[in-house]
Amino acid sequence: MKTSHRHGLRRLVAVGAAVTAASVLLAACGSSDKTAAGSGQAQGSPDAVNAALEKGGTITYWSWTPSAEAQVKAFEQAYPKVKVNYVNAGTGNDQYTKLQNVIKAGSGAPDVAQIEYQALPQFALPGSLVDLRQYGFDSFQSAYTPSTWTAVHAGDGLFGLPQDSGPMALFYNKEVFDKYGLTVPKTWDEYIAQAKKLHTADPKKYLTNDTGDAGFATSMIWQAGGKPFSTSGKNVTINLQDAGTQKWTGVWNQLVTGGLLANIPGWSDEWFKALGDGTIASLSVGAWMPGVLESSVKGGAGKWRVAPLPTYDGQPATAENGGSTESVLKQSANPALAAGFVRWLNHDGGVKPFLASGGFPSTTADLADPAFLDKKSAYFGGQQINQVLTSAAGSVVKDWSYLPFQLYANSIFGDTVGKSYQAKTDLDGGLKAWQDALVSYGNQQGFQVNG
């Protein structure tokens, strides 16, 4: 889930923490340690989880999701012998820095930690997380959407159960669209045409904003069918000039070089104001966005609507943008109990409290629930928005993967691709600079990077 309290998820991660993570990862990739990722960790069993929950004990849980306290309370009511010490160790990168420090120190880690899908490989591949296949969790595959199920894997291992999903859709201000005679675009070519039409009619208004965001860019490349990152052990390939990436830049360059993007950073006070007063008329973003608009853009009530994300050929296709899992740390003194908590959070009783806080489900049963699908949103003018968003969840492009040092990659996006945005020049040049920097960084850390 991503809310107005979680905009820090896209902030720059401390480079030192990223370097540490990469160094630990490399050591694990070159090790024969049977506890490393993909080993299966045969010491556990499905029965061990139920036995641990029955016996009870104390575990510590790090998370920033707004539903965490309610979930912990409900879990302790269901399992009164278990005490969960909930700690908000910071949002996204703030928590990752602390988590990496305690992993490096060899002590102080929580039993369970929330980790975004994009960050999971950086913690899973070094062997810092418990492979949950030993507890039979691989049998839960059919309970989740394919994209989120893929996202909780790294190498051969399963390192969490999906908490939420963020299939992308087009959120648009119907009041602005109606006033300026705009049509809801079904293709990216139509989107460009509407962007030009709006800005020509009123130079103070823009179809969208983008000042350079790694998470958005990678999601858009994903939707276009790009596969710029691949990893096999120490071997990493980076190709930010592949066909999918160029398909995206072929569209987005027209907005960048044409001055058709509002120069307003996302998650800033100015951004929220622009969403409310119509300065920014649409967003291509994850399915968690309704809660953000409802809580932080009061002036947009009744004006906004949701449509499928535009595509290149008019056929349904989207990507994930955001989302998290909960993982069991290797340092846990009671991994079976911690796994039981994860199972409850994202497979059993914890799902409903999470959804009540505005999370968008990864569970197929909840996505198909008529009460969820048919719910009308007053903020969105009575539209049954979950029908659109659920449809998007079923059309996520397959076979995407992140870098094993994605947090570091995101941290230098502004210094490379960001310069293209600032200068309003071709994004391909910025992406090439990003690639060159990542290849150099990866090789310095001991990876074998091709790019």
C-alpha cells in the first residue's frame, strides 16, 4: 500500500546502506552456504507453523502500513498466547537503512519486516530472509494475482506472501476533461493528443506531471514490455535501450521535450494543490491512489474518475506500481511463529483489516468479492472504481524483474535521467547515463554486469 504517509517510498535511499546491501548480496552469491537464498531450508515444516502458534511466544514486527496496529490487535485476539511488538521503524527507505544495519551487525533484526516488492531481492538474495517454502507456503499460489506472486520470489525462494498490489490505471479529473472537451485516451497516441489540446487551451494546465521518478519510469517501461534488468547469481544484465524501453520513451519524450509536463514534484504540497484545483488533470498510477486522493485532495471530491491505463495498441496491458510483502528475518529466534504471523497477515484474518485501511488486495478472492467490486465511491462520483482496478490487476504484463541493487539504482535516477527532465531533452540519453552508472557501480561491487 502507498498512501500520503508513504510518499517517502520513492525518496532517495542512503547510498551507504545500498552499498552495504550490495556487498552482502555479492558475498552470498559467491557462497556455498546452505542457508543462502534458494536452499529451501528443509529444517522447517508446515506443521511447525501451527504448533508454534499454539505454543505462543513473542515476536517483533517492523512495518509502516497504516493498518499495522489494527492487524496486530486482531492477531493477538485470535492467538492470545502470542505477543507482537509492533515497531514503526520508518517509511520505506528509512526502515531499510535500519534493517540493513542490524543485518550487518548480526543482531537486532525484527522477526518480521515489511519490504516492498522492488526491495525484496536486495534482502532475499544475500540470505537475510527465511525461505517460506519449508512451511508449505508455496501451496498458496492460487490465492494471489500472478504478478504479486512473482514479486515475492527471488532466485528459487519464496520470501513472503503478497500484502497488496498496485496495478496501474488512469486517474483523471472529469470536470477538467468536460470543460476542455477532452476524451479519455485509450492509447498513448491519444494521450499525447489530449495533453497538447489541454495545454494549448490553457497553458497553466497540464494533463500530468513528471519531474523524474524511478518507480514511475520502471513501471512504465514494464507496461511497454521492457525487460531492462535480469539477474542470475552474480551475473546482471542491464539494457535500458531495449525495445520496450524505447517504446515508452517514444511516447514520453514528446511530453518532456514539448513542455507538456507540469514541473511539479510528486507528493509535494504544490502537487496536492494542483490535483485539487485542476492544474494537473490526470495521473497514471497504482490502484492504491484512491485513498490518497480521498484523504489529501479534498477539493477533488466528486471530480475524479478512473479508466484503464492507455496502451500502445488499445489492448489491455498494465504494470504494477508499488506494493509490499512481509518477510521473516533469518535472525528470528522463532521463525515458525514469525511465519505463522505472516500467514495470518496476508492469507488469513489480517487481510480484512488491511483492506479496511484503504489497501488494494493481491488476493484473488477479495478482488472477486461482489461487495468490493460493486462498491460505489462518492469521491469518484459514484463510479464503481474497483471494477476498473480489478480488471487492471488481471492485465499486468508478465516477466518483470528488478535489479538486486534496485534501491541504489533508484537513488541515482535523479542524477542521471533527472537531468533529461530538467533540460527537457530526450530521455534515452538520461537512461543511457543511468545504465552506465549502474554498470560501473555493479562491477565495482564485484557483480559481473553486462550493459
